[in-house]
Amino acid sequence: MKVITFGEIMLRLAPHGYYRFTQAQSFEATYGGGEANVAVSLANYGIDVAFVTKLPSHKIGECAIQDLRKYGVDTSLIIRGGERIGIYFLEKGASQRASQVIYDRAHSAIAEATTADFDWDHIFKDVDWFHFTGITPALGSNVADICLEACKKAKEKGITISCDLNFRKKLWTSKEAEHTMSQLMEYIDICIANEEDAEKVFGIVAQDTDITAGSLNHNGYIQVAKQIVERFGCKAVAITLRESISATQNDWSAMLYTDNQAYFSKKYAMHIVDRVGGGDSFGGGLIYAMLQKYSPQDSIEFAVAASCLKHSIEGDYNRVSVEEVETLAHGDGSGRVQR
């Protein structure tokens, strides 16, 4: 089985530990980005996965590529060109202080890419699954055009398409997101969202739910999934359910809706080390489980357990094995030393 993910990989600059930006004397440099994070997860699980993007030919672009390669991600389809790699600055939150993200990604190589840069017939040769997120078309109308062309070609070839809505208010408005994503959703088989995405992108609201207060209504999310399926014809909808007690303490679970049936995972009480990439690790886990033909219940349990583990790991990438995820999914969350 082969998977293609398409999007932007960025240079992440973060102060040490839980320092605020104004305290920082230095910034740690790592790499990450929605679809790149999914690719690393899948590579860790032994899946043949290639990440597609456009990166400048200079040494920083090469650093990003080498970073992906060391996790086993195929980088041979990455286009080289453009002037810069996108950057984001992260200040990790703690207790009741929220994390802060500042983007410096305007005019990045992928943001200025065109449809002429990507030969999807070549990229999709012998491919079974294509994944992207709502962050990528938000980079500009030109990138949205690339996503649309990719979706059309993937659908033509019978490739399963998944999309994590991943609404980012710093990149576009809800009106812009709805206009663009409504066109793309016609091609999506598996839709992934969090508590807010369906509302911010499509105006579909989960009833009797207050995400700020950490109050989630399961029936409300079943109705959200039903509406997405009815409106766009998706085969499955997965919704992550985050109950945010503080920046450091979250309860974490999810729902998978498919064939008119909702499947809810167990809930994990997490102490968060790094929450960035948590949703991507869920997506990677779900794609892996579905490729392995897990049952719907086992699929959602694997995806949630994978994401729970990611919240304990520094950086964007989820650096865990199938065995570690399965151990947690099957009930061993003690954290005891493995000897």
C-alpha cells in the first residue's frame, strides 16, 4: 500500500521548554507541518509513504528534506524551487497560559507554486491513498487550484482521499474556507475534523457543546457527522473530541461515523508535553488502521491512542511504533518502565 501526502513543511522555531518569546535567548529549530507530520507517522508504522511539496534549492530546504528522510519518508517527488521555506514560531503554554503560534510563511515556495509544478499522473502511480489538510488550500488560491487538480486526478484513478479540515483563522476567513473547501469536499472519502472545524468551515454546529468549558455532547457530534455525510457524500467522518481543562491537562477521545453508525473511543486524561501535531498523529493513526482493514471501533481506538502518545513527545512528529500504540489502545496506559 502506498500513500501520498501533500502540503507545506515548515521550519519550527521555539524557545527552550516553557519560556515565553520575550524570555528566549535562543530558539530550537525543528521541522513540521500537517501533511509532513502524517507522513512521518505512517512511515513509523511501516507504510510506504511519500510527501509532496515544493521547497527552495538552498540548504535550509535540504535540511527539511533530510529530516523527513531519516524517518523513512520518500522525498523523491518534492519539487525544488522558490525562495524560502515557511517558518512558524511556537511558545508552548502551560497550566492556564495558552500556547502561542506566530506564522512567517508568506511567499514560501509552496505558497507560490502553480499547477504546472506537479505531474499528478506521475505522482499517483501505484498509489492507494491521498491525504491533505485544509491548511494547504488556505495558503492561496493557486494552492487551492493545485489541491483541486490533485483531488480530481486521485478520484479518476480510484485513490482513497482523506482531508483534515484543520481550519486556521490566521490563514483565511470562515467564508473563504467554506467556498474553497466545499468544492474540494466533493472528492473526499474520509473527512477528519476537530470540535470547531465543522462550525468554522461549514457552519455545522454540535448542539449542547461548549468546547471552552470542556463540555461535549456525543449526540451533537453524531449529528455533525451525519450532516457532513449527507452534504458531501463522504464514506466516513472522524471527529476528535478535546476537553481542554488547561494548556497542560486535556481529556482526549474521538468518534468515527461510517455506514450510519457512530463509534466512540475510550477517553484519555493527558498531561501534555507538546500538543502541536496532535491532530496530525490522529490522522496518521486513522489512515494506518483503515489501510490495515481494522474494524471501525479498532480504527478509532488506534487513532486516539496514537494521538494520545504524541502529546507526550516534543516536536511536530509522532515518534511511536505500532506496538506502542497497540499497547495503549488495548488498555495499558500505566506508563510503567518497560524493561
